[in-house]
Amino acid sequence: MSASASPASGTAVGMVVAGGRSTRFGGEKAVALLQGRPLLLWAVRRLRRSCGEVAVNARPGTETEALARAEGLQVLHDAPGDPDGPLAGVKAGLAWAKARGAALLAVSPCDAPLLPHDLFDRLIEAAGAGAAMAVTSEGRQPLCAVWPVGALPSLAEALKDGAHPPTWRALEGLGAVQVAFEPPDAFANVNTREDLEIAARRLAGMRPAP
């Protein structure tokens, strides 16, 4: 456990979802550099402020997997037969969290480097023993969420036969507490090279993280 981890870190572990194919980006965006640091590691560092352990959900044989392993991070693959989509990664994360003896899994996208510094502390506190999801004035942010380990059986059932319900719907089915954050552009995803340049300009004008 890192020295900077919050008191909640004994009950929560974290996972970065980095299994997408990054089609619009033209390469694996999780390994793209922002201020000299891969996007994946921006997400890992943020989770480590609130979680005792952090893993990465990545596709086998990718640069993202190689980077995660080089950083000493646990790599989680989607289960064979599970559909493409973030819920398959969440399912893998919940199984890992259960094996680690954690009560909660905090989930982060790999491509949102401007997320609030207190995001996961607030989500973990709001979740209690259940689920929580970030929302902004522009709507739900279901990839910034906390899931209870007890949701694993229901999520496995939801993914049967290749189905993949919306992530927000799965969270709402768990009674997820909605936690409001502003501004909404803090949740902007890096989907293109231009988005990466915009994020770099915004970060250059921001105060350093505490």
C-alpha cells in the first residue's frame, strides 16, 4: 500500500479499463505520452491515491499489457467468451478484487487524464458497501465508478450469451449513488491526437496535483 493511500484503501482496490481498440486514435492511446507520462500511468497514479492495489484490464499481446507488466501492475484479461465492452473488464476486476479480499472495486478509464484529484476518495465514501457513479451536468460518467464485489454474480448473468447492457444501467441496477462533479470537461476522453494536444494545453495551465 502506498504511503499516500487513503484510509479507504483497505477495503477498495482499483482497476484501469484499457482494453479498447483505440480506433480513432490510430494506435494504443493508453501508451500515448502526456507530459512525458503514458495516459495509463496518469490513471494508475490517481487510483493509487485511494486504493491499496491497482490492476489494469488490457488485451493480451498489446503495448498496454507490456507497459503495465513493466510497471509491476497486475494485468487482467476479459474472460473467454465475454463480449467486447467495459463490463467484461469490470467483471474481471471484480473477480480479482474478490480474490484480494477487497469489498469494493474502483474503476477508471485509461484516457481521461483531467479527472478530479478527489474523484475516487469521494466515490468510495459515497458507495459505502454499495456502488457509486460520477455524474456531471452533462450526464452520467459510468466508467468513473465504484462497484461492490458482491455484484459479480449479477454482472456475470448480465453478460451471458454475448449481451452487454449499458454500463450505467448495470450500475443503476445496483442502486449506485450518483456523485456530482464539475466541470464536465474534467471528464473529457482522449479519443484523437487532437484531444491529446488539448489535454496537454489544459494541463499546462493547471496547478500541479497535490
